Amino acid sequence: MGLNLAEKILASHSGKETVRPDQFVMAKVDLVLGNDITSPVAIKEFRRLGAKHVFNKDKIALICDHFTPNKDIQAAEQVKMIRQFAREQEITHFYDVGEMGIEHCLIPEKGLAGPGDLVIGADSHTCTYGALGAFATGVGSTDMAAAMALGKAWFRVPHTQRFNYQGQLKPYVTGKDLIIYTIGQIGVDGARYQAMEFGGEVIENLSVEGRLTMANMAIEAGAKAGLFASDDKTVEYLQKAGRKVEKLYPDLDASYYKIYNWDVSKLEPQIAFPHLPENARSVRETKGIKLDQVVVGSCTNGRIEDLRQAAEVLKGRKVNKNLRMIVIPGTQKIYLQAIAEGLIQTFIEAGAAVSTPTCGPCLGGHMGILASGERSLSTTNRNFVGRMGHPNSEVYLAGPYVAAASAVAGEIVHPEEVLS
Amino acid sequence: MKQFTGRVFLFGDDVDTDAIIPARYLNNSDLEHLKKHCMEDADQEFPNKVQVGDIIVAGKNFGCGSSREHAPIAINASGVSCVIAESFARIFYRNAINIGLPILEVSLKGKVKDGDLVTVNLDNGTVEIKGEVLKAQAFPPELMAIIEAGGLVSYVKKEIEAGEKHV
């Protein structure tokens, strides 16, 4: 019996020919990641372990992105602690203000995750790198600490569910819509403890950015990882990051816990209603939902393609007077590219605020917090109670086309309604 | 024998980490700070009502969402002796084991209400409610080793002290 992507990567990193679901393995990791919320706890645990040195200063990434540039004194103290640790341990991939970006936009951009890699990160959206063929999964701070010391971590080999998408996507339907639809079908615990593997002709035609958006939200179905086979697009994307890679595929006779085959030709842009990402509905069924704020950005949709989609809608139009729009490029490189393409000018002329890269409002950190009773449409990944601010506020999730069109209309609309 | 009786705080399905400890409080990881806001967005009164030894009972997928270890840490700091849920989200499950917060996977749906007393036996993984004894999902031996060591730090410490690497 052949191996699927998750099994291949866990086998190769634990020195085994083969592994089976539910087997425990101790595996070597290629990258250990932490952010400005999780790293301070991990650094304390690292000290408690009695470890003196990290296992490899080139294989740890510390990225200050959640409350950075620091929003208050406490956040500043946390980052100060990370900065000191990074200097002491001579961490190569430490990214602070000026260089930092949202971790899951920055790591792919720098080529720090690629086909066959095993990555753990003290951030649940670490699963994003599955788009590039890595087995990447979120862990807590103590796991991060142990891996920083030992360079390895324990894993229970997950069962894998395979999702095949066939057909031709309609205009304005993106990776975001595919993943919201998928979570709507299987639920927020539909892939709990399991890996998701995405494929089919729609995925082959999807951009790397679209795949990153999909893998990013695998955790919203409870998954441990969301994986894609690599192709020419993967190779080209990583080549730009200065990394040469070999493609990795699942075996043809790989086994899966469950296989879904969906024709998505009729799929409309999707909206996830409050307060769970599984509350997926077609934008066509969404009428009269007035908005106070629209956010385009985050590790889910803060890449150049996302900004291009939003700008395509906003070009020559104005953000509705009754709402605020905030656009957050994912990294400095994306920001510069958006300036070069005139996208930032489009946003500002339309009346949107543009921010330096940060996770900011996605988790209710800063840069766009909602008041009681307010409602936001956001290209982010979670719409839990209080996620973007007051516990009585609401978050609706969608892709950049819908977000930009809704910012113009003042309520949730299909992009066609604004563009035609 | 690790057996104790505690008062139930009942929650529903899919209790997420933003409900357990909202991100707006994550600019500080001190225990006293996290404790003050534990479960706040699910039950505003929880931090005032909870007492040492109380037990959280929930439905499926408890702890879904973020990887923040602050979530099990906040629950632990509140004095909660155990979390019993029909199922746990993966990262929360792993974090709870790593920091030594007792968790049991068993459905108590329809069997308990807020304030009821339940007796937990961690050694044999059982929960007793009004005379009825329910058996929780057993932990695999690999996880039992971490649990018995008192969490991942003590477990790994032994490994480091054994001189395997970098000391």
C-alpha cells in the first residue's frame, strides 16, 4: 500500500520506510516557528528545560506580527524578551519591525517551507505551508520550546481525508470560497486530528496564493495539516524565494480515510456567518447585511493576488460612507509590490486605510477593533464570538472580491453587483 | 489514587480558544492576569464564580481555534481540576497534556447540569455522576508517559539531562 503526503513526510523524518495512521513517531523537524504571543511562553519553558542552546539557529523562526508594531507596553515587553533571546541564540530568522510580515505570508515568501519539509509552529495557522507540500502543523509553546531544544517532536500519524475538486470555477470564486465551502460541508471538527489532502483539476488550476489560503484554513475544520502535491507552480514560487525543490506527490495507491469528489462549477462566492467558519452560505443567499467595517489582509488573504483582487473592484470606486475599510499587506515585499502596481494608490483613493503588515484586527489585537453591536466582513479566518473586538460584535468571512465589493455597497453583495 | 470530586461548570460544543482566553489579553502571560479573564467571552461571571477543584464539562471539539497555550494555562490557573469533554480540538488536547492539565474525553451530554457534583478518577479514567460510572477514552501509552512525568517539560528535561544533546 502506498503512502499519502502526510505519511511520506512523517516517515522520512522519523527514519522509517513507512508509517501507518495512529502510529506514534518521534520526528526531526526542519523548522520551528513562534510569534510574539507564543514565543515568550516558549522561551520561559525553554529555560525551565535547562536547555542552553537551540538545536540549530538556522531552523528557528521568530516572527513578531500579532501585536507588532507594539500596541502597548505589555506587548512591547513581550517582544523585548523575544528580541533578547534571538540575539543571545543568534537566531537567523528573527523578524522584527521593518522586516517582519505576517508569519504565514513571510515564511513561504522566504522559501523557509517547501515540499517534504516537516514544520511545527506555535501558531495554529502553521498548516498554511501544506500548500507548498510541507507537513506543517500548529502546536503550543511548550512543544515549541522542546523542539527548539531537541530539534524533534512527537506526532501521531494522522488519518487523511482527500478532497478532489472538479470543474471550472465561476468568476470571482477563489481558494477562500473553496475552503469555506469545504468547512461548511464537513464542519469545524470534520477533520479533527486528521490531515486534509487537496487535489483535482480545480486545484491544479489554482494559484499558489489560492492554495495557501486553503491550507491556512485546514485548522478551521480541526485538521492537523492541509496538504497539496507540488507542481510547476510550487517549484516556480519557491524559485523566486531562492529555493530549488523536488516535487512531492502522494502515491497513486495511497490510502485515505475518506475521499470527497465535488464538482464546484456552480459554486458561488461563499460567506461564513457568525460565529463559526462552518456557517457557510452562498453570497446569493445573503441579503441586506449592513457592515461597519471591511478588512482585507491576514495570513489567509494578505498576499499580492488578494490585494490585486480587492483593487480590481475598488479601482475608480469609493468605500461606502457608512463603513471603514482597512487593507493590510501581509509582508513588506507584498506591500512594495502593491505600491509598484498602483494598488495602494487605488485603496487610498477609494478611502481605505492601509496598514503596515500585522495580524492586527484578525484576532482583535489592534488596528481595527469592533465596538459592541458592530459588524465586519473580513478576509480573515475566524469569526468566533469577540474575535475582532467586543463580544457583541460580529465577523463574516469572505474572499477579497466579495470584501471589496461589499465595502463599496455598504452591505454584503456579490462582486457582480458592484462591477456591472 | 488521583480521585477527586468537583462542581460542574457546563459549556456547549465548539468552545473556542477566544472564548477560553480572548486574544485581547494575550499581551501578558502572567497566571494572575490570565485567570482574571478565563472563559470570559463564554460566561462573563466565570472568573468570579470558579473555585479550586471545580470541573469544566463541555460538548464536542473543546478548545478549537488558536494554538495559544494560554488557554489551558488560564484554566489551570483558575484552579479547575479537570476538563471533561465529548472531544477536544487537537492542539488544545496536546497543550493540556504538555502542561499537565487533566483532561478526559467522554460525553456527559444530558447527564449533568451546572453545579452538579462529579467524581473523577484519573488513574482509571472514570467519571462518576449520581452513581453512574462512565469510562473515558484511554490515553495511548506514548501520551501516558508524558502525563506521568507531569508534562512535557519534565519529560524532556530527563532526556536533556541524559546528555542526549546540547547541554
